[in-house]
Amino acid sequence: MTQALYRELLEVMKSRGGPYAGLDIPEFFALVEKLFDPEEAEINNALPRKPAPIEEIAAKTGRSPEEASKILERMASRGLCGVSRTPGGVLYRGLPFMPGIFEFMFIGGRETEREKTIARLINTYKKAYTTVRGVEKIAYPVTRVIPVARTIKAGNTIHTYDQVMTYIDKYDFIGVGACYCRQAAKLRGEELHGMPVGVCMWFGDIAENLSERLGGRQVSKEEAKDILDRCEEAGLIHMSRNTTDEIDFMCNCDRWHCEVVGQILKQPRPGLVFNSGFDPSFDPERCVACETCIERCPPEALRMGEANVPVVNTDRCFGCGVCATGCPEGAIAMENKPGFPIPPKTVKDLVNALKSSS
Ligand code: SF4
Ligand code: SF4
């Protein structure tokens, strides 16, 4: 009976798609048997992808709404299902592993033995998955780099969607939680290279939800700005969804742990599928060849040129501005990349762009 439940869960997680969707390997079952207890697995299998009321989900499982609600609330507090508050009541939905369960479950920064075990099992599953499936080819960017605005050279075009402050100014509710990649690495006892963990940001309704249920916390606009300054100083890359009008999160990514950056660096020309639309330019009069920018550059896109001034490999450069924020001489400024396309406006436009490029 229990075995049948987890086999059904495999089919459910396959159908939800996304990176690391269900795969019939022993590492999948080792992970999901720890993630979901049998009654949670049963509820998960009944959850639709679109938000549904408790009565509908309860009817599918033959449980009372009260009983189903209790299990779902427990799951929601661990990031195992999605929750939306509507005027008509709370709605629940099934989540894929990514984006979804893997990110949500570590937001609260808990460090119990359960989380440590799950962090190890997720890693083992991802590695086994990649061995079977190979590296996923990225044909169209789902995510986008947001450049460090103060590094952009005067006279260049800066769209509002190019500026992190746009998102902080726009939303009243800003939530902050643990970067799931670095939190998972911490739980596995890995080196964090001095990178901060509790710095990933959420905006609007989703931020409220994550702060209420998953252990994130609400921050003021001032604190949000301070956090972003700290991220820039540490050399983290601001990253969000590749849309202009529907941004509800801002990750601050590093080269060692970030799932997205890791996948992108495996592509033949990483800078083409993950970019801000800006290139660094170097002032040879100011540069003292200290190589700080070369050390800070997350995709290793810089090398020292013959004139003792760094040169950039645009096939690798993300346009993040991390080199410019670290330059002690102020010798680097970001300039518009010629011909860079305007990102899709909405999530629907992004999905259409993804479909037409696949
Ligand atoms: S950090 Fe600045 S001064 Fe140092 S090598 Fe890079 S551009 Fe030159
Ligand atoms: S050279 Fe490196 S640090 Fe500078 S913008 Fe490009 S990717 Fe970022």
C-alpha cells in the first residue's frame, strides 16, 4: 500500500515537470519517503497544479475537510504545497520540485536533523538525475541578471526593470528568507566562502505567505536596501525571473552553490542565456592591474590583457557588475550591450517565448 503511494507520487512529480521532475531511480524514493510521510504523500498525489479549495481536495482523498486541512497546513509549513489566500478562502496547490519544494523548504533557515538529511538526499538525487539525464540545455533564459545600478555609466539607458530599487519601492510587503542553495550547503556542512545566507527577497502576496508559513521575515524598505548593499559588497549576483512587469522575488546568487548559476555555467556560452544587457568597460587610465575584478567575477569571464588592463569574454560575462563594485579605483563602468532584447513583459509572455524557442 505504502509502496504504491510513493510509486503514484513518482508519476505525479513527473507530471509537474520542471528541473529534477520525478525520475524512477532509487535516489528519488529515498528522498520522497523522507520528504512526505504516507498521509502527506496521499494528499500530495491528490493536489491539482491549479489552486483548489479544501473541500475539493478532501473529497478526492475521502477525508473530512478538517482532517485534510490539518495535513495540508503541516505540509505548507514545510514548503510541500502552495497556498493562496483569496476572498473566498484558502486555496492549495501541488508544487514541482523546482521551482517549488526544494526552494521553499529551506527559506526558514531551520537546522534540524530532518533538514540536514533532506539537504543531503536532495543533493544525491540531483547528482543521480544529472548522471541519467545529462545537463539540461537552456534554449531561452527563464531568469535574468539585474545589474548593480550604481555601476552603470552615465548616459546609458537604464530601464526601470533594470534597477533593483524599482522592486523595493513598488511593494509594501517585502519578505526575506534563507537562500535555499546556501542554506542547503550549510546543512551539508559545506564551505560558504563567506557569503551571507538570509538574503533572498520576496515581494507582495507571496512574501506575506512565505513569512507567515515558512519562517521568512518581513523587512522594511531600509533594511531591504541594506541587505542588497551587503550582497553587492560580498559579490553576489542579483537575479530574478526574466520578465519586466511580474517580479515577485530577488535572489542573490553566488558561483559555488547557486543552482541556477551552476546550470548556466555548464552551458557552452553562459553569458548568452543569463545576462543583464550590460557589458563592463575598463578605464585604462584608472586601472592599476590589481586583479580584484578577476577574482570577484563569478563566471571567470575576465583575464588580464596585454596592456595590463582586464579584458572580458562576452560569451561568459553575465553583465552583473560584481567586478565594478569591487574595483578599488572605480575603473569599471557598465554600458548597454548593443542589440540586447527587451525581456518578456509577463509570465504568460515568458511561457510563450519558452515554447516558441523549444
Ligand atoms: S579591479 Fe579595477 S584596478 Fe583592479 S584590475 Fe580590475 S579594473 Fe583594474
Ligand atoms: S566581467 Fe564578470 S563580474 Fe563583471 S559583469 Fe561580467 S560576469 Fe559580472
